[in-house]
Amino acid sequence: MFTLMSYADFCTEDVGRILGIVGSVLDIIQWVVPIILIVLGTIDLTKAVVAGKEEQIKTNQQILIKRVIAAVIVFLIPLIVSVVMGWLGPDEWRQCWNDNKNRGIQLND
């Protein structure tokens, strides 16, 4: 049977460390992946424009649009995760996540 745990029982130092790492990884993904997708799409489109082939330009425009949409989705993933966890998780989880997600990766004890 499910028993309620207090915040202190749930949010131990190890859980806080893991949540800090997860928060840092999500931050990195949130910023790096969209930048890479947009830069790659821009490079492809620039190559097509320089080559001057109309069909290749249209194809690369579609690819760029798809990459921009993917970049927006990737950028919003941490927000979506936070909202879903806020809806589904218990209060202890939410408070522990909020307290530790910006903690970062700490290599020393």
C-alpha cells in the first residue's frame, strides 16, 4: 500500500544530486540542440542558394522549416516535463525538483 513520505524522507542528498544532474542535462539540451539544428538548416539553405538550383532551394527550405519546428519542440521539452511532473507528481516531488533542478552538476562531495 502507498504511504505518504515527508519531504525530508523523499528528497535526500542523493535524490537532490540526481535531480541537479538531470536539470543540468535538460538545460544543455534545451539550448545546444536547437542552435545546432538551426545552424545546420541555415548552412544547407545557404549552400542551395549559392548553387542556384531552384529545386534544391525549395527542398532545403522545407528541411529548414522542419528543423526550426524540431528546435522549438526540443526547447520546450523542459517546460513540458516540469508541467507534467507538477500535475502527476506528489507535492514532495515537486518541491524537491524545484529546490534542486538548478543545482547543477557537483563533482565534489
